[in-house]
Amino acid sequence: MSSEVVIRCDSIGKAFQLYKHRNDQLKQILFGRWKQFYHPHWVLRDISFEVRKGECCGIIGRNGAGKTTLLQTICGITTPTHGEVSVLGRIAPILALGAGFDQELTGGENAMIGGAILGLKRGEIAARLPSIEAFADIGEFFDQPMKMYSSGMTSRLAFSVCAHVDADVLIVDEALSVGDAAFSLKCLDYIRDFARRGTILMVSHSSESLEDFCDRVIWIEDGMIKEQGKPAEVLAHYKDSLGAAHEETEAAEAVTQPTPLRIISSM
């Protein structure tokens, strides 16, 4: 692992605008200069960390903790409300697989567009198209409109495109369960191979995957970094917190459980 910083997040905060009434968004556009018509919902709060070249860094946290929003910010899909993100090199974002595909175009045509979006030149994509097709392994559907695809086929194609863009940084968001077991193993093999030559930032709910792949794990809780460090230590603390939360939920449910009525009959 190099000392060169590839990903740097400096005090990242992200808030989404929540509107109570349907017309408030229009009011915000017209009169937002003088009055605020929305309630800010903070998903990320002052997130700061660095990922060095050659490092595999995992991110864990409960649903809604802000993990996917953080990855989207790093990939440039969404902009932070405050703070700065810097990334050195080309990113292959294996998240929201296939979200940008055109359903009327064929798999091959979408592969060309996807490769261009990720920074390849037209000639480079065309030269790699046979390999993209072979990796996706969707047969004759590669030349059919994507509106005929299943969700698994779409994910296969999207992963295959990301695997052929010569990326420096791989961003993975729970993309390891695409398609059948054989294809999932192919994806895992690709990620293992990439880890030997590139930098990986991955989100997963699988403690086994994070311990297997990662040099470091960051625990996100309520949009903030709760803890970061060696995978075994952070994951153990995270599991303990889940167990404690489960016990608190059960205790709360027991308290709120209505007392059963006792019917006493007199003779």
C-alpha cells in the first residue's frame, strides 16, 4: 500500500430538501432567496477520511446510515452540501447497476455509452466490446433492446462494463450478488484481482466479505463516522451494537404490549 492519498473526504455534509406541502418546492424556486420553504434532512454530517493507493477500505452501517449517499458523493453522482471530495484517477462505480442505461437501446449500444461515461474513447470501447459481452454472458440478449432484460441481466452487463474501463478506483455498493452463483463468483474473482493493483472502497452488510477483502473498515452511524480501524475490531463493536439495539427493541415491545384481559365468571 502506497502513502499516496487517492480518496480524500474533508468535512463532507449532505442534506436533502424535504417539503411539507406540494407547492413548497415551487415556492422555494421562486422565493427561496428571501425565505426557506423546506426542511433540511442531513444524511451525512462532517465525514472526513482518506483512502491510500492500494488500500481496500470497507464501509459498514445500518440501512439509512448514509453509506450509499457517501459513495454517490465520492463518485460525483451527487454534490455535497458542504465539504470537499477529491479523487485521483479513474473511478469504476459498481453501484446503482444499470441505472443510466437506455431501455430502448441494445446491450452493446449501452455498453458503448457506459464506457464513454466512464472515460474510455470510442475506439477503446469498441475493441473491448467482445470481452464485455463474454464477461456479461447474457447470450443473444447482448444485441437485443434492454427493455427485454431481467434485472439480473442488466446488472451483469453493468458490472461487465465497469470491469473493462481500466479504473484506478473501484467503488462497490452491495454489487456482489448479481445474477446466479457462478456469476457472483466471477465478480468476486475480479474484485480480488483488482485489489492487487488498484484501490477499493466497498459497502457491504457481509462481515465475512469485509474481513476477507479490507485493510480497514469505517463504521457509519447516523451520517457520522462512529469508528474506523482494523476490520476485526470495528466489526466486533458493530455486531455488539446491533445486539444491544435488538435487546432494546424487544424490551420496548414488551413494555408496550397490552396486558391480556382476565375474564372472571361468577356462578
